[in-house]
Amino acid sequence: SQQGEEDPQALSIQEGENATMNCSYKTSINNLQWYRQNSGRGLVHLILIRSNEREKHSGRLRVTLDTSKKSSSLLITASRAADTASYFCATADNFNKFYFGSGTKLNVKP
Amino acid sequence: DAGVTQSPTHLIKTRGQHVTLRCSPISGHKSVSWYQQVLGQGPQFIFQYYEKEERGRGNFPDRFSARQFPNYSSELNVNALLLGDSALYLCASSWGGRHTEAFFGQGTRLTVV
């Protein structure tokens, strides 16, 4: 299966700390995208990293991709209570069909 | 600019009934995909349409069908509903090419009783 799998399943930190989530996948990918989901609502797109890229930044977000290890990480710096959500990585094939893992539940305590 | 819109937002149906879910993509986007998200799990791919043609289908029974209209909006139909079809159904919109972000709607919460 091409499905991404996030690790850890749950993460609880204090406001101001950094949060790191990891994603592993099994087959070659076209790109990998990270999404946030608040309380069972729609998915919010965070960042896209192409298979030939190693690192991307967007505001407080930093994403890395290691295609040799088939893994990616999402770092959220200086976390806020509003960052509390579930985070999913999605691997995309050549037709932009996505394969999601079960997500990481992040709880940021004020 | 309007994002991806889905209707209805919530729906309660009885086992054996039929349901139609609707999605309007972002203006200019030609690809629509449907995903099912069961509570506590990640979204699972159901269908993808591009330029009104089915480009991919996930591992779902034939009770699930979809189509895309000339204005690129889409419908997902589910026949003979089962309790296990209760889920959040998400629609994703994108340009359709490689390396393009997909934007999701807020979803339709379907409860089958």
C-alpha cells in the first residue's frame, strides 16, 4: 500500500514548545502534502513538498522529505493552543490521488 | 473566492436508502476527488474525476458511484446504505496536474441508522 503512516499517534505539549510529527510511506511518490483537521471538519492544506525537494518552510512550519528512507517530518515551532488538531500526511501518485495515514493528534496546552 | 463547497453538511438516512452528496470545486479547478473518513481514521480515496472522466476508483463496492458535470461540480451517490457507510465524506478540488495542492471542503457528515 502507498498509504502514509504518521507517528506518534498522539502528542501533547505546552504552548511555546515545538511539535514534530513523522510520516512514513511504502512506495515511490510524486509529492507529499500535509493537512490539518480540526474536530472532524474539513482538511486544511498546510504544505506540499515535491519528491525532488528535501525541505520546505511556510511560516512556523518546516517540512522535510527523505525519499531514500521514505519518510517526512512536520515541525511546528512555537506552538499555540490554536494548533491543537489532527495532522495528516498524504502521499500523491502521478494523478494526484492521495493516500492518508491515521494522523497525529496534537494537543497544545495553554 | 469561494472555496470547495459541499452539500448537505449533515444527513441522516435509514439502512437501505439511497443518498446523493454534492460538491462544487474552486473556480477553475477541473479535478474533483471524493474521500470517506470514518471516525478515528484518515480519509480513504473513493473516486477521482478530471474533465468529466473518471480517472481513478478506490476499493469501494459498486454501491458507490459518482459523476462530474460540465461545470466541474460533482455528485457522489451511494445506494443500499449500510450502517458502515456512516462517515464524513470529503470532496477535494485541484487543477488536476502533478504537484498541485488539493483543497478540501468541510465535508458531509452522513449517519446511517
